[in-house]
Amino acid sequence: MTTSLEPTQVEDRVPARTILDVSELRKRYAPDRPLVCDGLTFQVREGEFVAIIGPSGCGKSTLLRMMSGILKPTSGTVSLHGRTISKPPPEMALVFQDYTRSLYPWLTVERNVRFPLAKDKSLSKAEKAERVARALDNVGLTGFESYHPGALSGGMQQRVSIARALAFQPQILLLDEPFASVDALTKEGLEDTLLDVRDRMQDAGKTMLMVTHDIDEAIYLADRIVVLSKPPCMVAEELVIDLPKPRNQIETRSHPEFLRIRAHIHDVMGLTDQRRGAGGSPATHGKGH
Amino acid sequence: MMRSALTTRVLPWVAPLLLLVVWEYAGRHTTSIYLPPASDVAKALREDWMWEHTTRDLLPSLKRFALGYLAGSALGILVGLAIGSSRRVAQYTGPTLEFLRALPAVAVMPVAILLFGLGDGMRISIIAFGVLFPVLVNTAAGARSCRQERIDVAEMFGLSRLQVIRRVILPSAVPMISAGLRVGLPIALIMMVVSELVGGKNGIGFYLTQAQSLFDIAGMFSALVILGVLGNLINWLYVRVETQQLHWGAHL
């Protein structure tokens, strides 16, 4: 239990090799528009679960879209295994916040999950079916293959989009506020599904990068948290989460460390200051990087 | 119970039956030859349309209708998809299409006659021209409204631009395309009749002009009945297929 609450030299603590390297990333949508991201720099190591949190509207989704290669940065680079990303790399899959907009309602659950495999000619039909079945089993949706997404609940639809990303067998899974559109109970279930899936996956597939505005969710799931500042976003702090594994909704969330990290992130994000008013400590909005 | 069965099943038939009765009565008691009683029209329906003129006029009409409708729809979907999924194509073609769209299809007929003569080519192309724009405009709007997330997902999975258009943009535009196709149906029917009014050798439009010039007023009305039934039947079939196939449309 040596969770450091100071800005951490993460490099010393995690020996695994860097898989994603975000360097001096800046984004401006148009010359006359303000900066969305201003010099973001951080690394993701192989097998790590990194959560990126920041206040709403701080450019988290922009960051994720740049990291996945679907949006070009104004300056700076994202490299995967040392190569700069210029288009969506085959090693990544992305799960969006809004499942109703990212699933294909005209396809059945089975065909939605098979969608990323359709153009892969190296796989036989049986292999594809096998992968789809395994992905659906991983998220607990066996038996719903022939349903259309519209016939399923929100939580189940988000499971479908997670299964679709899993069937692609990415080395890195990017998640854009994956549980922001479901109710609190469903959300806990989905969080645990994600942790289960991660435990069952091969080493290469364990790397996950999640963007969220939910501090508790980030602490519960992640090995490391990157806290972003208000827009234009910069890295305000990086934190290693040393909570014991396997994590558990009741025990983990009531762990003294959990509560301490939580309070600390509130401080970093400047949330506590507002409530404490003039009496609060002003020295918490540090830029840790 | 009786009451609701009565209102839903019986009431819709009251007005048409009443109309028939009035028509029949007025037709028998007028001296005008322009209003034959309904029973005369029924007789014409039986004598002419079972089945001599059905094979001689209705089937050729339906063939032109089908060919023109298919050609216009296919072209409308293709061009609409190109416009809806590429801003550059939309910019290049926009003003030209707006101009062509404003032309009434009927007004284009003389041009079509010059280009294709008085044969089926002219008729089919006129029907296609009438169907083209409602389908094209709807397809373009449908393609343009495709959720960016759906396109992003497909690009993340490595699909090429063409694959994205075929596998994501096209299917998500299908409900809108379908609405355009439905709007195109009655237009195709109108253009079918209009195109047969000039220089034809057969077809319902030809039958209409023949009956009119021979003062076969009952025959003329019988053609109108056939057209009404045909229009309803086609629309009913279309809506049936649409509701069956597009149950997911509400979740787009």
C-alpha cells in the first residue's frame, strides 16, 4: 500500500514496455478556434489499464479520436510501437460512449460483432464464427445472436459494442466513456465485465485506455490515471493506482486508499475548492508533468 | 364490441357505396352522355379488361412502369449516395441538379421525344426522370445524416472509403431511400399514363385517349378505375414490404 499521491515517476514503477506514446499533442479545429488540447504528453505501457479523466468538455474525446488515428492532430504525434499513427491502426479497436449511434441497427447482434472481421480474408468462416461466439460469451450475450440491437436494453447494447471490439482482437482497446449512457447498476455490471474480459485475454490484448469523467470508475478500473486540466487540456497529474486485485465493487470502493485517491483527484481537478470556498487550500491545482 | 366492429369495419365503406349509388342513379336519369351509370362502367370493366385489354394495354404499361421506375431509382440511389457521402461531389453537382430538379418531368417530354422518338425509350426515360429526383434527394439526405460514430467505427476496423459507403452509409440511408422510393411510385404512375397519351400503340394512357375519341365514356371511366386500383395495390404492396424490412429504422 504505497500509493503515491504526489506526481509520480511512473517510469520507475512499471517495467513493461511502452506501447503508445503521446507526445506534445495539440489540436485546434480551425485557425480561429481555441486550442482544445495543448501539448499533451504521456505513455501507455503494454498490458496497462490507463484511465484518462478530466472535466467535461476538456477535450477527452478529441484526444481519443487523435490517438485512434481518425482525427489528425494540429501538432505533436501519437506513436504505436514507435511508429507514428496517421490512420486507424489494425492493432486498435474503439468502443464509443453512445452505443445507439455506433452499433449498426440493421444488422443482428451476431453480424454486428462479425462486422470488423468481414474483410479479413485470412480467417475462415468457421474461425470467424468461433471468434464471434467467444466475444459474445465474454460479455455474457450468448443466445442473443439473432436479435437486432434495437430490441436490447442499453447495457446489453453496450456489451454488443464491447464484443464487437473484442472480436477484432485488438492489442489496445480504446474506450470513450463506455458506461456514461447506462444506469448506475448496469454500469457496475459492465465495469466488472470489462475487468473479467481483461483477465481472460492474452497479454497483448490487455492494454486498455479509457476516457471518462467519472472519478470512481477510473479508480476502480485503472492501473494508472492521467488527470487532465480544464480546456485547453494538459496533463495535470499522473497517478498509479495500487489497489489490490481482483477488484470488487464493495471492498475496493470502501478501501481507505480508494477514498484517499478519490479525495486527491477531486483536489487536483479543483472540485473541492469550490465547496470549501475561500477557506480551501489553493495549492492543489498542480501540473504534475 | 358490436359497436367497435361496426365502426372499424363498416363505416369506411359507407361513403364509397353511397357514391356508387348516387352515381348509378344520376347516370340513369341524366340526358348527358358524359355520365354513364356505374353499372355501364362495370360492364366495360368486365368486357374490356377481362382480359383482352389487360394483356394488350395493362401489361405493356406495367413493363414500362417497372423499367422506368427501376432505372430512375437505381440512378437516383447511385448519384444520391455519391452526393451524400462526398462534400466535393455535392459542391460540383449541386446547382446543376437543383436546376434539373425544378423542371417538371412532363415538360421534359418533348425533349425526350426528340431524343428517343415516339417509342418505349422515350416513355421509360420520362418515367425514370420523374422518379430520379425524389429518390436522389432522399438518398443524399439519408447518406448525409449517417452518424459520424458509425463511420468512425468502420474506419477503425480498417474499411476502405468504398466499403464504408457500401456497408455503413448506404444501409443507414435505407429508411430515407425507401421514403423517396415511395414518393416515386405515384410519380412513375403519372408519367406512365402521360407518356402514353402521345403517339402510342398500346398502354392504359393509349386506351384512355382511344376511348375518349370514340366517345366510349364508360370505357374511359373503366381505365380510371383500373389506374386507381393499380396505384393503391402498388402502394399497399410497397408499405407491406417496407414495414417488414425496416423494423430497425426507429433505432437509427
